Amino acid sequence: MPTNIGTAQRSSHRQRAEDSNRAESGIATLWLVFYAVALGVAISSPLISRAIEFTALTRDY
């Protein structure tokens, strides 16, 4: 015998699914930001190091 799911139950299930999707999207966004910052640091670190070294070598004492 098939069971009928009421409108309130369907709405509640849909709301939980939307909340879960929102939470997963938030976590994915945080990881994306973390990786973007890490990539930026990895790329800029050698450049900053070379700039400091260049400044130290060209500085008048």
C-alpha cells in the first residue's frame, strides 16, 4: 500500500535539503578561499624574498 506524504512533510524535507546544500556551499567556499590564499602566498613568497635580497644588495652602507 503506497503511503501519502503530506505537504508539510515534503516542505520540511525540502527545507532540510536546502539548508544542507547551503551549508555545503559555505564549506566549499571557505576551502576555495583557503586554497586561493595559499596559492597566493606560494607564488608571492619567492618574489618578496627576491625583492628583499635585491634591496639588501643595492643598499648603501
